Amino acid sequence: MLTVYSNPNCPHCESAKSWLDSNKIEYEVIDITQNDTALNMIREAGHKSVPQLYLNGEVFVPGGYEGLKNQDPEVLREQIELNDLRGFA
């Protein structure tokens, strides 16, 4: 499943989640203000802002919301589904 690393009151985070919702792409949210492990992972990866979109521990959509809004939702869904299927193999 897609993971959105986010924090409260972040307009780009809210826009990313709204985009995912409107395109019927499932995701989980991890609030980096409530999860020190996630915050450290984001920092160690060199990210300076949120949202960050990850799939299976890897950056899935570079550029946060700016990168996401330029994606084809159908292609993203297919990539996520393919990745999920690999997890069951």
C-alpha cells in the first residue's frame, strides 16, 4: 500500500491526500510529528519537506504533491497493484 508521510496543517499534504482520494488510490498516512522513527527516516533520506510518497520503503512519487499532480492516476494504480501482487508471490 502507498504510504504518505505527512504532518498536520500542511497544505501540500492535504492536497496530495485529496488528489489520491479523488482518484481512488488507497494509502495510509504516517504523521511524522507523532512518529519519531518516520521523522528520522524522512530526514535520513534527505527529504526536507512533506508529503513524501513511498511504496514498500522506496520513494514512489518523487517531488511530493508537485510530482503527484502530474501523474496519470491509472498508471499509478497499476504500479501499486503490480507491486502488491509481487508481495504475495
